[in-house]
Amino acid sequence: MKKLKLQNTSFKILVASYKEWLDILGYAESTVYYLPNHLQEFFYYLEQNNIKTVNNITTKTVKNYYQYLQERSNERQNGALSKSYLNKHQQALKKFKEYLQNHNHTGINIHLKSEQNPTEEKLNILTQSEIKELFTACNYSHESEKIRLRDKAMLVILYSCGLRRTEAVSLDIKDIYFDKERILVRKGKNYKERFVPINRKNAEILEDYIYEGRLLFKEAHLSEALFMSNLGNRLSGKSFAMRLQKLAQLTNNKNIAEKKITLHTLRHSIATHLLQKEVKLESIKTFLGHSSLESTQIYTHVLKTMEDD
């Protein structure tokens, strides 16, 4: 359904926070996109029925809403909504209940029978051994050594340093401070700068790429970009994603394939691994460039979910 405009400020904030929560938990990009949209439709329904707060949501409210969904027409094609689509709406509400409970709220009662047996999505978090497999795949990821060195440097930046996609794309050579064992992230979220630590082993991987691999790219001497393309331009986010998919494929690991990892998966993974090593949440917050500790605390839920599996 086309995006419905909400009037209630608290509902707007909840949708945005819910989306960030799903993203940090490591769900697939499609899930992070669609479930908040479904929640927004639910809130729009609440507004139309003069329900102004989640505390006023009852079991009957949810059932009435679901009945409304079953009866509303499909905008893309004739007929009603598909069973699969209805299950997605259910998933959105069930995840929202989980979100509320995670944020010290009792949650909402959801007693809905699934239209079929939907498979619950697994969290896209790689284990440390799977990360090692990706690094190993860099040794034979391409016939050209410069690409192999770039692949490994890419993993260092996205996993070991936990940078976001746009942050990695925007990195320049001058942002790597080898003497201080730091990387300056100039174009962080909301344009906030931060320094990210880098250990000696990862620094050596970056040095190998910069002084041996990068120089072999077309017109490398004319660009400040850390990651270069074969055409002599700054490497795009799409190219980063394609190289990661190639590395995942080369591992021949079915578990990695099933997780359908993205660039953001690497960031989720390092955050979870740091938490497993009992690194303080405040330190992880600074490392990731989160604006609030609440965002970082979501990883404690990720870790608990993994331990319960």
C-alpha cells in the first residue's frame, strides 16, 4: 500500500525507531524496508479509529485491524491481499511487540493465526570463523593481485573497522593514520566525524593494498580515493556489494549463502563479536558512531537471540 502519512508524532517516532532496531538486529534489507511500512499502515488505522497511543491497543483492536486487511483490496493486482502478504503484516506486529518489550514496555497482545507457516528470518550475523573464511577467500578471489588486495582491504574497513557503506566509499588515503593506528571517518552518519582504531595486522593489510595494489589501478595517482575501480574512479557501493557476494560464493559455505549477507552484515557482526568479548557498550557506541547508547544496546538482544538458538 502506498505510504500513508501519519499525524501522530509518537507514532512517527516509533516507526523510525522500529526501523533502526530491525536494521541493527541484522535483518535483511527488504525486511528493514517493508516491516516498518506495515507498522505505519497499522498506526494509520489506529489514527482513523481515534486511538492515539500504543497503551490503548487491545486484542480486539489487533483482530479488527487484521480483519480489515483481509478485506481490503490489493493495489497492485485484482483481488484481496495474498496469504504471504498478510503474514508479513503479522510479522510486523509480532516484531513490534518484541520491540516494545525490548524497550521496557509490556507489549501488545497479538492472537492471530498464521495464514500459512512462514519461516522466521534468521539474523544475518556471521560467526568469527565465517569472517575468517571470507578473508581466506581473498587469496583466490580474482586473477589480478590488485583486486585480491583490495578485497582484503575492503573487509578490514567494513568488518574490522565497522564502517557503514557510505563511510567506506568516501574514505580517502589521507584518512588512514598509520602512525596513530587510527582511521578518520569524515562522512559519518549525520556528518559526524570519528576516529576508529586499527590494529597492526589490519594496518599491514591496508599498507599492502595502498602501496602494492592501489598503485596498479588506472590513474590512481590522480585520485585521493582509498578504494579505486578499474576505470580509475572511486569504487561505488554497488561494486563493494558485488565483491562481497563473490567472496561469500567462493567460501562454498552453505551457512554463509543462506544468510544472504550484505555490507551492513559485516558491521553488525563486528559489533556482536565485540560484545561477546565483553567490550563495554560505551566503547562499542563510539566505535560504531551511534548517536545514542540505546541503539548500541540492541546488540545485547542480538547476542541473547544467538545464545538461545
